[in-house]
Amino acid sequence: MKKERKEFQFKDLSEAAQKRAVRDASAINLVEDWYKEITDAWNTRLQKEGFSDIHLHFTGFNRKGDGACFEGKLNLLLFLSFHNVRRMVRSGIDILLIRRVVKDNIKVKVDVHLRAMKEGASVVWNQGRMFVRVEPGVKIPEFLDPYTRDKIGAYVLNRCRYLSGLMYEDLKKKFDILISEEMVRPFLEAFGWRRRYKESGEYIPDAKEKK
């Protein structure tokens, strides 16, 4: 005689089985654009520092190679106007250069491309490129010699790496909250009657999901 399969609702499961059900359903709150609020905020933040045409990238969150980075175009005038002059001088950039770029409204553009790898808890940067260009019809000023551009470039890239690290932290915090038991369990308790489980807490997909 064929043994009848027993099915349970979430509220009928044991505590151990509920924990398994919660763990298995950890991605239930990860809707398609769960990260949009954070990436929109970072788009705004980067624009304030002089970036435009911004493309944000991230992977996550618990595997080797996970990380966040962005590509974009940087208006050096806006960037230098935004940043702390003392910090830039300490990094080796001439204060007279900063003042001249700002005063003369020199619209130097910087294309920034970053790629990151995450290993353990730290972010390891394996690639960062910067290309200096100017608005059409404008020549690169003579005082922006290769040495000076390298100095500015190093500062820009370090800033971009720092910002990318913060962006990754913001995304991971949101991700960790969404998959936490505190967020998943209330959902299953409220809508668990729509789902069926084995006694062990294993979810039983319906006919549509099986297809």
C-alpha cells in the first residue's frame, strides 16, 4: 500500500523545521531591483563629486571574486572643487595647480575604469585605469604635465577605490538584512499558508513551479 505523503503549513512545523524553511527561503525578499535605492543614492553621491555617465557594477556577496566598482567620466574641475584641498596637497598635488584649474574653469575630463576582486573581508584591486582627455577644441594645459597628471590620477583612483568599497558595504548591509531570519520569518508566517512543506521543513513546489 502506497504511503500517503504528509504536507504541512509553516505554522504547523516544528521549530527546527521552521528554521530550515526560513533558511531555504532566504532569497524570498530579494526582488529584482532590491538594490535600486542604494545604487540611485550612490549615483547622486558620485555626481556631486563630478562624475557623469556612471555605470555601477557589483557581485555578491559571499564568494571569492565578489566586489563592487564603477565606471564613469569625471569632471576634474568639479572634483577638485569638491575635495579637501589639504588632503590633496598632502598627497603631493600642488595647491597652485588646484587653484589654477578651478580659477580658469579648466574642464579636464577623466575616464575612470575600475575592477575589483573580494577575498575574505578585504577588497583587492586588481585593475584601475585612468585616461585624461579634454572637452572638444580645448588643449591640455601645459602645467598638466605627465607627472602632475599621474599625481592627480593616483588621487582619483584611490578615491574611486574608497568609494567603491563603501558602496559594496552599503549593498552588503542591505542584502544581509533582506536574507536575515528577522525579515524572512514574518513573511512566511504571514503568507505561509500558500506554501506546503514536508515535516522536515523542506518546501514542496506546486505544479507550476515544477514546470
